[in-house]
Amino acid sequence: MAQSNSSVGISGGTFPDGAFESGVSPDDGQGGTTIELRDIIAFIRRRFLTLSVTTIVALVLSVIALSQITPRYEATSTVLLEARQ
């Protein structure tokens, strides 16, 4: 069966066309394919707004959830200081 050009298989996953600017580099000699660092940086730059908003929303929701949870454990300690004579 012919493989479609609409996606490139990488480590069991697929990425749509245009996910990485230069695509996938040639065979790495180990039977797999590699993605270059510049491709990852370009992907992050293109998706910066989406990644930032998602991160901020997750952070805010986490802070809200944690502020609503009643603590289960509470600890206290006492320090005894003796004056030198």
C-alpha cells in the first residue's frame, strides 16, 4: 500500500504537512528518521501564542484548584532555646 504524502511517520506518530518547515532529514543510519533542532524552534515560534495561552490557562486552573482543596495534614514544631550562662 502506498504511503500518503499528507503526513510523515516519526517514532510511531504522525505530523501533518507543514508541521516542520524543512520536513524530516534523511535516514539517520539506524532505520529511523530525525528532526533537526531548527525545525523544533520554528514550530515553537509558529505556535508560540497557542502554547503560551495553554500554559497560562493550565497554571491558573491549577492555582484555583489547589487553593480550594482543604489541607489534609498540618504540622507544628516547637524550638527550645536555652540561654548560655
